[in-house]
Amino acid sequence: MTEFIRLFRGPFGHVSLLNVGGNLVTHAHPEIHIVIWLAGCAGTMTVDGWTIAPRPGIAIGINSFEPHSHTFARSETPGQFLAFYIDREWLNSRLGLPPASVAFEKPVIPLPRWLVDLAFLLPDRLASGEEELVSYEVVRFIDHVMAAAGATQPKKAGAKTMRRSRDFRIRKAVALMEANIGERICFDEVARSVGLSRPHFFVLFREQMGVTPNVYWNTLRLAEATRCLQSSDEPVISLACNLGFSSQGNFSRFFREHTGVPPTVYRSAASEGRPGLPTRGRAEFLR
């Protein structure tokens, strides 16, 4: 497996360019997520029940906290992808959308040929080191993809709507998870603490949050892990212990299964160079 990651961060969130050949388990992100295949093994993605083969001419749009996974065939050239993680508040403000809006009604976004060509130019833009130009190009690209997805158009109320308010028991459960991110979670105890049986808790949580408690919990842990890897030199083994993992190996496997690269490669990409500029992790970028 060839592993590579280059990161660029900005007010919009961040974009990564990576090669990955290993499966990604079902997971979610608090950010709006856009994935574009560039080369190598494309694999198969599952997004909230949709099965999609990444291919030329499309982007894959994933809403905030929408469960998705990615599987690859064995012994094939690792896939090369552009992955955008877009801050939801930034996007709503930029597009003038209400807070409860949903970015994507469907995950498959057809792209015009000129926008596909622009996607293939972005890797060189990320490598240029010209921060203002890169930021401009990335934001412009996000604008075009969102327009192609119809996200700039008013939508009628449909099946996919974000709830403005949640059941108080689910709010309490979420607060408990967030307050105990460094502990080993027991969902039986969480369910009891909010006055629900385990089966009722899982059903209600999925209805209210769009993901299972397990996926939501792992989303919180991954967000904290990436924050620590970006902002501190804390040893990986200490970070693993602080997030409730029994060993560094278990944490590294968790991180790779959710991001496609090990934590050491992610940290290298996040820390090399000046903040905000694209940075390179281990291994070679496939041309």
C-alpha cells in the first residue's frame, strides 16, 4: 500500500490530496465532505445507503454527519483522491443558506468537463506554495461544485432535512459523549443515564442524529485525534491513551481505517512547512 497525504487548510476548512489503497470503515464527519477520484483504484463508496463507484465526471457529496464507507479491491494501484472537508457554517454563510439546510439531496454530483479539468489541475496548485492563489482556487472550486450540486438553489422540504431541535435525551447523550471523549464508552450506561433502554436509545439516536451512537462516538474521537496531531507534538502513544485506546497499535489502526493514512503520516503532513501551506507526508505522489 502506498500512502501519501498533502493538506491545505483555510477558512473554508481543509482539503487533502491522498493516495489510499485500504478500506475505510463506516464513518462520518462534522464537515460537509466532497470526494473526487483522480487516478488508481477507485473502489466503491457507500453513502447513507447509496452505492457509488467513483469515476471521471462526478464528485461525491456527503452531508455533515452522513455515514459513508469506502472499499477497495486487493493488490491494485492505490486510489488518488481529492477530499474536501468544508466547515458547515462557512458554507452556509457563503451561499446564504439557512442553518438547517442540507447541502446534497443526492451524493452523486455530475460535473461539466471544464470542472473535471479544473479538478486535475488542483494537485499542481496545492504543490505551488502560493498560499493566496491556492486558497482562491480551492474556494472557487468549492463554489463551482456546490453550484453543480444545486446547493445554491432554494429547496422544498424533502426527506433529507436537518432537525432544528433534538430530543432532550439525545442532547444529553451527546453532551455526555463530548464531555468524556478520553474515556472508554459504555452505551448501556449512556442509555441508562438518559432514561432509555439500549435498543430504544440506538433507534432514537439514529433517527435524531442520522448515524448510530458508535459512528458518532468515533467521529468525536477522530476529530480530537486530528486536532491533537495538527496542534501538538504529543507522542502518539500518549494521544492514544488520552482517547481511551488500549494501545498505540489499536489507535493507529482506528486512524488509518477512518482516514486512509496512519497518524504519523497525517502528523507529518500537518506539521511540515508553514501553517496553511500544502505539506507532504510519507511516500510518493502518483503521477
